[in-house]
Amino acid sequence: MRIGLVSDTHGLLRPETLAFLAGSDHIIHGGDIGNAEILEQLAALAPLTAVRGNNDTAPWATALPETARLRFDAVDVYVIHDLKQLTFDSAAEGLRVVVSGHSHQPAASWRGGVLYVNPGSAGRRRFKLPVAAGELLIDGDRVEARIADLQGG
């Protein structure tokens, strides 16, 4: 199972992002979406779960949750925009993956048996950070993450 990960589009959904996410079984957007049209485009590719980011303040975004908990095969995934706002022990809650955004810095690392993934920013380039997205590859209770630099630089 392939779960596409995207965050911090800030109103810009690049063709490279759509191409990378094509073929996903599910897509997760980690917040700071920018506008409802981005959600429509992503939902046309695959079932979509999105959380509200700190910049998602327009009326269309009020219906979005601040967090989401999902299960794919035997893997529990928690989604929150700003990892600093996580208020509980992820491993104690039975989570295997926490997906976040906010920092624009792509990263994937295991800590205490939990895989923390930030797909980075797929929107406008910020400083020298890459334009990036990610994916979770899940098979039963096994999960791995991959981050893709969408502009190869």
C-alpha cells in the first residue's frame, strides 16, 4: 500500500507534486493547504485526509480537523500540522507513524518505535529548502518512508 504525503502547499499545487502522488492508495496532507481547490485536485487522485495548518484560516478550512488518526493494514498513523503541538506519547498511544508539516524541512526518522515523517513543503520554495513530498510504503505491520525532492535540487 502506498500512502502519498504532502504538506505546506500554501496555495500552490505543482505538476511535479501531482505526478508524484499519482497512483497513491491514499493521500495525506499535513496542513497549510492554502485553498480548497488543492484538496479537490488531491481527492481526484485518491482518498484524501487533510488537517488544518496554522495558515488555513479561511472559512473553507474551518471544517478541517486539527489532527487525524488513520489505520492502514496494521499501521496506525497520526497526522498533525505542527509536531511541537503533539501532547502525548505516540508509542504509548499505539502509533507507528506520525505525519506532520509546518517546518518545511523534509525528514523521516524512527524514535521510540515510531516513525516521524515530515514530507517537507510542496509549495513555494522557502529559503534553500527543497520542494518535496513523501510516501509511506505499508505492508501488513511493516512501514517505511521515502522523501522525494520534486525538483531534483
